[in-house]
Amino acid sequence: MITLVTGATRSGKSEWAEHLALRSQKSVIYIATATRYPDDAEWETRLQKHCDRRPENWQTLEVPIELAKNILEIKNNSAYILVDSLGTWLANLLEENEESWIQIEKELLSAIQACKVDITFVSEEVGWGIVPAYELGRTFRDRLGGLSRKIGAIADAVYLVTGGYAVNLTQIGERLP
């Protein structure tokens, strides 16, 4: 089963994805996509809050770049993969040129479809505000929006989390053609 959990900053999307993982009663493999910056105390505090919420029996993999490869390497059929988050992962690859990005995205989508275990992705909603005034911001917004839409198209469930509520869009919405 493929699940996408999307929402705004501080909406509760990570907590909802963690709830889904716990509810599965499976062995959870948490893929953390953030790059650590020990000199950035505020960033490290954010990361620690995520760590503190996770049960000790969850396996954590820190995967800032090679997401598709790591997904394909998980062969435990009784596992549940939780990837948090696509936006952070994409930010780690933002310097890639368009051709390179298209290939990386294809590899990820292929890995997701080949994955034999339940997998949930957390993704940030970034396109509801103004168009960024700088090119890198527009690239990030466009790539993440496109990737989330592509994963949503193959997902069994898509949740929008806002204001502390999770809405199952696959139950109340219609998939775009």
C-alpha cells in the first residue's frame, strides 16, 4: 500500500504518518531525509523532536540522497516504511539540473511501484502561496508539487493534514484523469 500524507508546516502531517505506521502494527523502518547540521542548533532541535516521538523499536535510516536505492533494498515483507519528508529530500537535490532531476524522479517512482511493503511519504504543501521571487524557490516549489502529484496518482490513500485534522482525499475526492 502506498500512502501520501501532505500538508502545511506544523499541520501535524508527520504525526499523522507516524500514527498510520503505529496503527499498521508492523515493523517500522523510518527513513529520515534530513541532512544534519550540528552547527545549526534550531535545525537540530527540530530533528530531535521527530526522534523523540518515534518508538525505540523503530529502525531509523538517515537517507538524505539515495532514497530510491534504499527503498529497493528493503526486502522485509512485514515492514512498514515511513519516509519523512519528500521536501527535505528534494532540497538536498535542488542543485541537480532538470535532466538529472527527471531521472532521479523516475528512479524514485519506479522504486515506489516495485516496493513490496507498505510505504508512507510525508510531503509539504508549498504551492498555496505567492510565486517565489527567486529561481531556486520556484524550482523547489514546482518539483515538489509535481512529485507529490505523481506519487498521489499511484497512491492507495492520500491524506491532507491541516489544522490538526487528517482528511482522506481518496475517500472524498476524485483522482484527476
